Amino acid sequence: MTDTTDDIAEEISFQSFEDDCKLLGSLFNDVLLREVGSDFMEKIERTRILAQSALNLRLAGIEDTAELLEKQLTSEISKMSLEEALTLARAFSHFLNLMGIAETHHRVRKVCNVPQLSRSCNDVFSKLLQGGISPDELYDTVCKQGVEIVLTAHPTQINRRTLQYKHIRMAHLLEYNDRPDLGLEDRETVIEDLVREVTSLWQTDELRRQKPTPVDEARAGLNIVEQSLWKAVPHYLRRVSSSLKKLTGKPLPLTCTPIKFGSWMGGDRDGNPNVTAKVTKEVSLMSRWMAIDLYIREIDSLRFELSMNRCSDRLSRLADEILEKEASAQEHLESRGPHVGRSQQKIPSQQGLSLPTQLPPRADLPSCAECGESQYPKLEVPMTDYMPLNRQEVQGISSNGSGQSLQIRIANGTSVNSNGSQQSLTPRGSSSSSSQLLQKKLFAESQNGRTSFQKLLEPTPPKRAGIAPYRIVLGEVKEKLLKTRRLLELLLEGLPCEYDPWDYYETSDQLLEPLLLCYESLQSSDAGVLADGRLSDLIRRVATFGMVLMKLDLRQEAARHSEALDAITTYLDMGTYSEWDEDKKLEFLTKELKGKRPLVPPNIEVGPEVKEVLDTFRVAAELGSESLGAYVISMASNASDVLAVELLQKDARLAVSGELGRPCPAGTLRVVPLFETVKDLRGAGSVIRKLLSIDWYREHIQKNHTCHQEVMVGYSDSGKDAGRFTAAWELYKAQEDVVAACNEFGIKITLFHGRGGSIGRGGGPTYLAIQSQPPGSVMGTLRSTEQGEMVQAKFGLPQTAVRQLEIYTTAVLLATLQPPQPPREEKWRSLMEDLRKELLTTEKYVLVISGHEKLSENNRSLKKLIESRLPYLNPMNMLQVEILKRLRRDDDNNKLRDALLITINGIAAGMRNTG
């Protein structure tokens, strides 16, 4: 069973958890009674009681009687009809999911009620200072920390997103139910809402009927950012900053963020032919679109908040410049007369945006509350024949600077001024009765000063001197964000678009510049308390998420790169690359990397698989390191595997740069070898030494990647290759060797841990996993994957996400400042080798060393959480065996397959990982 926030290693009070389980279980029983009837409800309850009785007897040591009850349970399950088996599987699966919801809520409740949590920033920072670490060293180490959490999809991820959202809503209802100020009627309303959610759960198909596409997986990852991480990151950074200020006297710098996020969803093509260059580009653009959309919402709320006039001279000058530019643009438009082309509609309308045109979503809430709605609000103009104007239809709202002329431009080309004049921006020959009706309505409203309703939402713009300078500056920010979002929409739709870099945001530094100016202005105007609220949260979001939310890693198998080079060298009559020995490969690759000409001819003809590899490098060159993270080589085993990717990357960048007539955007991608099998892990240190001994490569790392070498180690394949214990020991030794190799050449190391959810895939408590790394392997930097179900479990709710981010920060900090001692005695290493060879005796060693009679005896919380699920898990396992038997006799029975998948889902939900 895998934890969600590492707190599973601590004792917790179970009373409130059990109360929530009883509440949800009781509501679910009521729903089942209505849905399946009393007769089958008796079967469900009998199955649960038999399983519970057998469990109790086993715990009491009465094995024979327990075995008899289990045989009876197996017999009864075998006599069930297919429909009964399917219903039982669904019922127990939902019971286990409801227990998971209750447990997650209980952990959130615990975090809220404990004055100082262990492993929190306050706790760990204090202990480090007490242990002799100076305040300056602590401060500098936190500020320089670089942790990246990489979200990945997994084919065994079980729950449909629809069900995940229902689970989240139920967690929110449990939280609301805990409020002590709820009256009887309010509490009854909460229960009614829970009943609705439980009913909806039961009546919803649990199974995915179609395999999610890579874009679907990427969208799910972006939803985690929107629903949780977007809210969690500012809270987490406030905790870090306040702890630093309290203990060292200095807050966390505003643009400093110890944790960032990456993604493999849409970039991991290892063994997945559906992840193509086109998909990677679409996912990257979609991620940019989502980032811009979230920033627009935040800017709306911020503009509403920053209504004050007092500001710095620098900000005042900028606001004046914006107004003058807007007035000049408006005069230029008016001087062109009533008949202008469509391109003129793109002139910005800053001054009209100097005041919020309507109340931002949830603007009445403080900045520490959750963000606004996920759907950006549409502007709707009430009229006789109701015709809403969405944000595509309303091209702009502007005034001439005196507050006497309001101009609304709409998508059909009409421009209406509040002074009564009307301009036609419609292309010649196009007209419609609906557009004429809309024009008349807008004209009438402009004559009458607009509807009273619209007046309330859009107050008359004041005289120029009275416009809040912050709103003017942020109005321009919003205008550029809107243009950037529209550009991304055109790119995603594959439509032609005009491109002027001055009109769009390409980098996070460009967006940060006006925000930091506003922050400095508020600080210098005795409004620091305002600066450190919603504005500082937005600045920290930009610093953390950048313009893409999560940089996308690319991953491909080493053999695919060899195939591409085979095609290239064969086409150039140079021989077959894959047939050369390692020395000849390195000589060829190094020579080409030092050259200035492209290797791949533009007219080369290759097969579809090789073309896909080359297309991927081309997309990487077009997007650059602003959008993409690392290029991971799976099944890497030689230095040539890394140089092959460096060469293909360099060649693509040369080609794209030549076509663009300018350098490629941003920098080259980091190339990261992934060592997975035991054989490759044992050779990892030698590969890194060979790479760093090559002058070109070492200078490249120093110049382009801040003297950092990144190496990834795989937990899943090594575990399958040699077993969990052997793999853990080989991973430990491989990391020691890689660290030593980098130290020999004066190169810093960042280790990237490819961990899954289950123990067999490297899963387990994050804090303990980081603390157990070899000394020197965590020197302020770390990358780690969070996979499939664990992404939702750890980061699905803002409260659990904040806790998890704190745990990453404090664990890496401790491993950096107080690393574990290396194994000194050769006897200890010999013992580990012996244990690796004699895995079956490991349990005995553990019990002898710990003095326990059973495993996990010292962790009563974990023991109880597992035991509370066994009355549902044990029958599910028996049911799964029975279904497999039937399926072997009737392989084409789709209902049996559904039942099997539901048992898999249920067991995974019960154990809280998918393996």
C-alpha cells in the first residue's frame, strides 16, 4: 500500500476516519438497497461478514477455522451468476474507493489540526539550525535548491477522470461537513449532496471504453495543475518564505522557487507509437495555452484589487506611455475613415481595458482562497433577441481618452461608438439581418448610455488623470496575454497567423517584468502588504510554471537513434553505423559534432520510423528549451548513445535555423541517459567517465548546461530484471559510481529517479526514499517521476499537494546539508551482497534486527489501514480468480472481461497503487 503524503509513517487518530467511513458506507448501502434490492444486499453483506470473520480468526491465530471460512466464501463466490459477480465486484470496488476518500480527507484534517507538523519547513529548518547549520548556509541552500517533479501517465492508471472529479467533490463535502458552525439544515443539505454523489458514482460506468490518447493523458496532467497545483504552489512558497524569515531573518526571494514541474505526457514515445512529433508539438502548444489562460484569470483579479493611484514615478511614466500609445493608435484608426480593412481590428485597446469590465470570478475572496472558475467568463450583452457576445465576437472595447466615446468592435466587422456614430468594418458584400439587428441594439444602447445592468458592471471610465496606473499597466499585460492566447489557438488549429514578437509573450521574463515593476512600486509606496498578497502569488506562479506550466521531456529508446544514423550513413555511403565498434562510433560522432555543416541532406529519403525520429528532433529545435525539458534515452548503455542524440539535435537545429534565418528559440535540450537493467546500472559510472573524458562533450556541458550532468536511473525495469532487493542495491551502487565519476571531472550531478507507484516500481514514502540516497547524490538538486495513480493521490487536492511539496523540499534539504554516512565497514557491504543472494532470509534478518514478531509491527497506522480494507480486498481476490477461470472457458465474453477489469480496479483502489 503506497502513501499519499508520507504521513502514513506516523501514528494517527482513527476515530474521525472511522466516522467518515461509516458515514460514506451507510450512504452507499442505502443507494445499493435502492439499486440492487434487498436480496442481493444480503449477499453482499454476507460476503463481507465471512471475509471479516476469517480475517479476525487469522489475526487471533486460529488458522484452521479461518481457512474453513475462506473455503466457504470461495465456494459461494463460485456459485454466483455472472451478473451477481459483476455487481459484487462493482460494490466492493466502490467501497474501497470511498475508504480512500475518507483516508485522504483524514490526512488533510490532521495537517490542519497539528500546530507544527514533522518534516514541515518550520520543523526541519529549526532542527538544522539546532544541529549547527548557520542561518546563512540554510538560507543559501534553500534558495539554490532545484527539485523537479515530473508527472507521467501509466497504462494501468485506473480511474476515469469523471470518477476522480466525483471523488474530489465528495472530499470537499466531507471537509464542509466538519465545520462546527453548520446548523442542522445545512448538515442535512451536505448529506443530501453526498447521496447524490454516491448515486452518481454507482450509475457511472467505471471502465474506460477507449484507450486514452497521449493528448488525453496530457490534458489530465494539465487538469492536475489547474485544479490543485495552481492553488497549492503559492501556499507552499509562502510557507517556505515565512519559515525562512522567522528563522534566518530573510524571506524567500520573490522569483526563487525550490520546486518546478515537468511532464512526460505527450513526450514519452518509448514503446508508444501514438506519441508522434505532431502530438508533442500539440501538447506543448496546449500547455502554453493553458498557462496563458490561467494568467489571464489572475490578471483580471489583480486588476480589480489594485485600484489605488499612489505609485512610483517609473510606473506612472509607463502608464502615461501606454495611454499615449492607445490615444495615438485610436487617432490613427479614426483618421483612416469609416472603411478600413480587417487588419485594423487588431489595434490594441488598452484604455478600454484600464478598468475591469465585469467582476472577476470569486473576486470577493481573499488571495489565499481557491482560484476562480475554470471557464474564462464570457461577456454577454442583454438585448431583445438574446444574442450573447463571447470573447471571440467582442474584438475590443475602447474610448478616445476623454471618457466620452465608447467603441465596441464585434467579429462581424461593425464598430459602434457611444457618441452615436457607426462604422462599418464589414468586408464588402457581406450582410445579414441578425448583424443589422445587433447593430441597431448596440446603437440604441449607446444613445441611451447602455442598459442599467451594463452600467453596474462597467462603470463609466473616469478622466484620464483619475485612472489607476496599476490597472493601465495590467490592462496592457492582459491585452498581450489575450493576443498570445489567440496566436496559440491559431497555431493549434493549423491556421495562418501574423506574428510580431512585440505583440506576444514568449518568455516568462517578459511577463515578469511588468509584474515586478508593480511589486516594486507598491513596496515603495507604503503598500507592501498589498504587494505581498495576490501580486506576489502571481509572480511566484510565473517563476514556477513559466509559460508552459510543465516543461515536456522527450523520451526515446537508444536503438531508434542508431536506426536513424544507420539510414543517414548508408545514404551518404559511409557504411552502417550500428555495425561499427564503440570507438569508431565515438570518433565519427565527435568529428561531426565539432563541424559546422548539417549532416542530414534535406532531400534524404528514409522509412517512416526513421522519419518520425528526425521529425521529433525538428520539433525539438522549433520549440527549444523554453518549452521542452530533457531528452531521455531509455536503454542507454554506451557513451555513443548520448553523443548520437547530441548530433541529431545539433543537425536539426542547424536546419531549422537556416530556414528561419535566425537562431533557434532558446537552448539545446539536456540529453539524459537512462540506465535501467542491472547490467547497464553496473556500467553507468564507466559510461559517464567516458563521456566526460571527451573534450567536446565536457565543454558542451560546462557552456550550455551550467556544468551539470543529469543521469536517470530506472526502478521498474531493474526490479523486473533482478528482483526488488537486488535492484535497490544495484541502484545504490550505480549512483555512488556516477557521483564519483562526475566529481573526478569537476562536474555537478543531478540524478533523475524513475519511480512508480508500487514498491516494485520504486514507490514508497518520498521522504524516506530521498533520505536513503547515497551521500553526495542529492546536492540540492533532484528530479523524480510521479506516476499514474500517485499523481492524483499526492497532488489531486491542494492541501495534500502543499504537504507533499514541503516534504520534497525538506527531504532534499536534509540530504544536502546532513547526508547519510556512507557504509564504512566492508562487513556491511558483504552483508548486503549476501542478502541480495539470499532474498528469502531477508525477512528473518529484518525481524531479528527490529525485534518484532511481524513485519510493520511498529507502524500500527499502516497495519490498521490495510486490515480495514481486507474484508473487501480478500473477496475481490477470490472473485478475480473465479472470473479468470470462467474467462479461460469463454474467452470472448465481454461481460466477464468487464468484471475482471473491475476487480483489478478495485484491488488497485484498495491498495492505493496500480503496480
